[in-house]
Amino acid sequence: MRLIHCWSVLSLLALVPQSAYASVLAIDYGTDWIKASLMKPGVPFDVMLNKDSKRKIQSAVGWKKGDRLFGSDAANLATRFPADTFSSLKYLQAAPYASETVSFFAKISSSDMVETARKTVGFKQSDGTEWSVEELIAMQFSYIKQLAEDLGEEKVRDVVVSIPPFYSQYERDAVVDAIEIAGLHTLALINDGTAVAVNYAMTRTFTAPEYHIIYDAGASSIVATISGTPGTHITVAGVGYDRKIGGIELDRRMRQILIDMFNAKSRKDIREDKRGMAKLWKEAGRVKAILSANSDAMTSVESLAWDMDFRGKVTRATFESACGDLKGRFAQPIYDALNEAGLSLSNITSVILAGGTSRTPMVQAAVKAAVGTEKIALNVNADEASVLGAAFHGASLSRQFKTKPIKVTDINIYDVQASYFAAPTSPLSRPRSITTLLFPAGSKVGSKKTLTFKRKEDFTIFLDYKHLIAPGFPQRILEAELVGVAEAIGNLTERGAIDPVVKATLMLSESGFVSVQKAVVYGEIKDDSITGKLKGFFGVGSSSTGEATDSSENTPPRETDTNTDTTVSPSPTASSDSAAPSASAESTEEKKPEKKPVSKEDTIVLTIKTTFPAIPPMTAEEKRKARSRLRVVDNDEAAKTRKDEARNNLESYLYRLRDLLEDDNQDTPFKKCSQESERQVITEKLEESFLWLHDRADIAETSQLLDKRISLEALEKPIIHRYKEIEAFPQALNNSQMWNWSTRLFLTEARQNLTAEIEADLPSKWTKDELDALEKTLKEHETWLNTWVEKQKSVKPNEDPVIETTEMKARAKVLETHLLKLWKRKVPKPRKTKTTSTTEPTATLAPEGEPIEGETEVPPPQEEGIPDDQGQEQGQKPLTTPERDEL
């Protein structure tokens, strides 16, 4: 039923021609699983399947002896190649190498981590190859991209990725970097809870405003998002989260139970064996899933470590006791979201459960205890709601689709502040730092604010998170230096500007990126001429303080455009070094001006130099190199795939050919159409090829494998050709004889009609010469056909034919074309000449297809017969094909 509802909601009516259709890919990149959906006209709106027809793909990439694998194939390698298998990478997006997050990841993974040049995390394979987290995630995105292109049968470029709402700008940068390395373009980033809210609203109509809590318990975190649905407008009112608990933390505690059980029995520490730890990690996830539906579960791992098997029994009570300190934290994000939104449970219509961890009994019990059983809603797919909502949101952003008009308004959950150093009042004055709360927590994304500065020299604006977002993560977002202030002020002063000021427009994009979008120096220029005074009197001054409004972009600050907007700027808050100066001294709160066009004469655009001192996003050169590295891997894999296909095809061909030769039945087509000498040559070549395949196939080039098959196919080709000719000959002969018979029938009737028309002085479609020429073509074809058919009768099946069916078809085509040219011709229309009072009108025939000036058209006589190419019946009866016996 979901598919029917979704199609009725989407109404994917394209706004452009079919040739210009575009696809939108949505990816829900989770810590454990990846879900994807492709929005494309003609493709059902649903979760995309992988190559194994699974609706979700494990978030893993690994190598097995040089072969790169994805999904469950890669995850299964962890127990054998723990150093070459990488999963749960979402934890480490933009995580500083010295952060608490990296320390936690080291407890759950056996992979070898290294520090990158950007002070983030990378991984080292067993062969020494190093990959950054962005590169490994880009590989997975590229894999999803290939699946989407195979499904949609066209290139995919635009992508929407769902992310946790608590992601900082550094983490959002890391997501975008991975997207770009994978060869995709970021259409938007959407918060997970918001995507679920979009999915929930897709097939529902709300008669009154409602508030719902989307409780998303995933593998790495728990997030509660309160969404309001006044009509078709989805607004996020509040968000609560805990980024330290989730399914993986539960798996870690379950594994610790198994570790203690094994160590107690073996008197050895399993933590010293990486493969054993990887096996226990997989077993912990399996046992946890069983305990979600049962009170106890048996655990069994053969040859866990040191050739020792492991067996035991784990109860749900034991597991829940190990997680007892977490129970109070499961529901806390709900309370935090309600507090931020200023709502109570009485305002909430339902609590929608999403995420795989929401199925865990103790998590469900904690939520029910907090909100009541009656408010729990299980009417969305916990695994797929986010990706389907993201796909629908992507379609609404694209110009290629018409969708249900659902508007989304999300919020930023962190306080973002701007700070700068005040202009010194004297050469000996201490530098003073001024801080302004720019985007308070709860600010709507897509907002813009303008700050006004009375500055004479270049200066820098610092953007920071007001509070620590996670242990070990920096608070400094970026630094934006405004360059060219003095020169711009001098130019405006020369033009007559009074007290020029610097205006900086800062933006919180729809995807949650903060940036200094534009900076200008503005000064009102007074015109003292009579014309200028009159313009000023009537309010038509040449200068204005407004700025053009434009839509916000979803791109990171390193790629923002120069469009600006004007909103109320915040007033300065407390200084870090000293009290903030008065508004007139430094930064002023700008009132909302009237929207007026900006005059180029009173505004000069400044250069903005943006730097990222904490965790910089990847530079264009770094991403180019990363794409090149991935392209080399892709090309090597493609070459290996081609070689494997060539080898498999050659091997299967050799066995098929051997079966044909060794078949004892002499009546097979291969035996009947081949000669003993030909079979002998093929047998010798076949034996040689088998020996070569056994000795040289592993080191052979793809071209050599192809050449081996081509050489054998060249020997088999004459035999196949004979068999195909024997099969095709009866039909080709029947077709030739049909055109002979049809032409002779046509000639008989056409000559009769021509005689009758001449006697009746009526126009005719054909002349005698034309019919004679057709008859000549017919006789030539009949003579050739009879001669060569008789010769073919004496040819044996294992001999080459003396007459090819292709030649028979070509000669029959000549006769067919000649016949149809005459058959489709229209009857010329008789014309009447001009008449006068002294002469009688006479009928005159015009050349075919040409009117005679001044003549009156006379309708031609209606005749029964075959239809012409306009559907009119004129001339002869339809041609028919007689029944003939096959030779």
C-alpha cells in the first residue's frame, strides 16, 4: 500500500521534456546500515535494492587479497581480515584524532587508526595503504551511486544525504567532502528526524496543527525531534539528543559480557586477539537481536581464539543489568526536545519510533514510561522512513518534479556567535574583543543577518560555537578577513559619501552551514545639485541602505555565492577582554530598512578571505587527489572484472566446445554440419587451449584470453554458419517466391486495368513501359532463383552453401521495391481547361502531381481496390501470400 500512496502523492509530472529528466539520489548513511532511494520518472518510488536484492546495505568497506568489497561481503571479512575491514565510520567524520570519540571507537574496532595532516582520523591497511575517513565513506557513496545508475540507466549527480541534527559544521563539511570525492553534487543535507517527519506527512492530510516527536534511536545516538505540521508546512520546534548512546554502545556492553565469559573459562584474555574480538563483536550483535524477542539466548563461536571454541548462555536480565546506567538516558532526549520547544506532553499527538535500536525492549520500556503507551506510534518503517523522506525532500528541491507542496523549516541547535577585535582608540590601547550572539539555538535555517561596523582598516570576524559541542571538538568554526576596507572607504569619500560603514552579511544555510556571505562598504552620497535636491525631496535619492534579497544556498561556506539579504543584526554582547563599547563606537544594531535597490555608486564589495583554523574541510586539491586515488582503484577493479569475465567466458566456451566434440550422437547439428577434418583441427586447438588455460591463465592479459577464444570461434564459425543457413533457407525461399507470385498477380490485373482505362479515355496509374520493366525484373529474379535453388539441392549439410540467404533477401528486396513503387502510386487527377462563352470545356490531364493554372479540378472516379498510402481505396486489390510447401 505504501507504493500506491507514494505515487498518488508524488504525481511525478515532469516540468521538462523526457530527454532533460534528471535523477535525485537520497542516502541515509547510518553507522551500521545504508539505505538509498532513487527519484526518477519511470522508476518506482521505493528503497533501492543492492546487488543481492537487499533493501539495506551494511556500512562497511573492506579488502580481501586486493579485492574491494562492500556491504555484508565486507562486514563478513572482519573476522578474517580485521585490519582491512572498516565499518562504523560515521563516528569518525571530522572527529579530532585526540577526541573522546576516537578513544571510544578504538574500543569497538580492530582497525589501525592514524592521524591525518588535518588532525583527523585515517586508517592503515595491512599493506601500508592509508585512507582518510572521507575517502572510505566516498567509496561507499560511489558504490551507491553505481547501483542507482544501474537502476535508472542514466548518470546520477544530485544527492540528498540525511545526517543527525547535532552534526557540527566540521562534520557537515566531512559529509560534503565525501559526496564530492564520490563524484556527486550536494543538493541538500537534511536532518534525520526532519526526513522522518517528511515521510510521515507525505501520505497524510492534517485538518488541524499537530506536534509529533520523532524518536530516532540509531546505532550511534538517540535523537528526539519535535515536528509541527500546520497543514503542509513541517516546522521543527525542538531537538534533544544523546550522541554517546545507541545500538553500538549496547553491542559493546554485550560483547563485554561475552569477553568476561570466555576469559573466565579459558583463563586467557581474548582482547589480545584481534580476530577473536572481531568474531565476538559479530556474535554480540546476533545475541542482542535474539534477546529483543526472547528472555535468553545461546552463544556459540567455533575456534574463537587459540583453537578454542566458545559456548554459553546470556539472559536478557544479565544484559539489561549491564546497561542499567543507560536506562535513565534513553528518554532524556524527549525531555530536552520538549524543553527547547516550550511544549509539554499534552501538546504531543504521538511519538513516532524510528531507528533500529528503537526495537530494543528496554529502550521501548523507557520511552513508554516517559510518554505513555497510548502515544507510541508504530506507523512508519523504522528503517526506511528517513531515506524515503529525504528522497521526497530532494524531489521537492529539484525543478524536474512536481510533488505534494510540503514546506520544511528546520532549526540550528547550537548557539553561534560572531566576535571581532574593536578598532583601537589609541596606539597604546589594549585590543578589545567584542562578541555578538549571531544565531541563537533554535534559529531557523536559511536565516541571514547583517552586521554594521564603523571601521577604517581591514579586520577579521571570528565565528564560534558558544558552548562545547562534544569533548575534544573545537569551538572555532571559521575566520573571515574583510580585505580592502581602507581603499573602499577612500573611494566612497571621494564620491562624496558621508560616514561610510562596513556591512557584513552572515548566513545560516538550509543545510546548516554558517558563513560570511558578503561584505560591502556603504556610504550615502548626497547630490547637492538642483536635480539631486528635487530627487531627495520626492524620495528618489540615488543611494539606499537596503540590499537585494535572494534565496539561500545549501553549500558549505567555502562555496557560497555572493547573493545577500538584510535582516535585523544582533546587538553586541559582553566582551571577552573588556566591556563592550557603545553601539556608536563599533557595531550597531541595524534596523530593518525598506527594500530599495542598491546603487553601485554608494556600495563597494569587499574581498572575504575565509580560513578554517580548527578542522579545515578538504581543499579542492586534496579532493582532486582523493578522486584520483579512488579512480585508480575503480579502474583497477574494472580491469580485473574484465579479465575475470574474459577468463570465465573462455573457460565455459572451451567446455561447451568439448561437449559438442565428445557427443556420441551423430545427428546433432554440430556433427551434421561439420567435417571430420574440421573437428580434428578444433580438437587439437582445444587441447592446446586447455593446457594454456591451466598454466598461464593467472598471469595472462585480458587480450590474450580474448584472443584464445577468438581463434577457436574462427574455427567453429563456418560450422555455425552452415547450420544457420540451413535454418534460414526455407523462410528466405518462401519470401522470394511470395514476391514472385505477388508481382505476377499485380501485372495481370494492372495490364487489364490499363487496357480498360485506355478504352474509356481515363487516366492510368501506370504506363505500358513501366509494367514491361517490372515484368523484366520479375523474370530475371525467377530465373536466378530457379537456377541457384537447383544447385543448392545438391549441397550436403557439412558443405558451404552455394547460395546465401542474405543474397536471396537482397534480390527479393529489389523486386519488392520495384513492385511497391508502382502499387502505391496515385491515379493522376483529370483537369478541365478554362471555358469561354464561345467554346466547350475540354478535359486536360496534368502531369502527375502538378496542377494546371486556371483549370477546375474534377474528382477522379472512385474505384474499389487496394488502399493507397493515405488510406484511400484506389487501384488494385490487396496483395496476398499463397501457401507454399517448404523445401
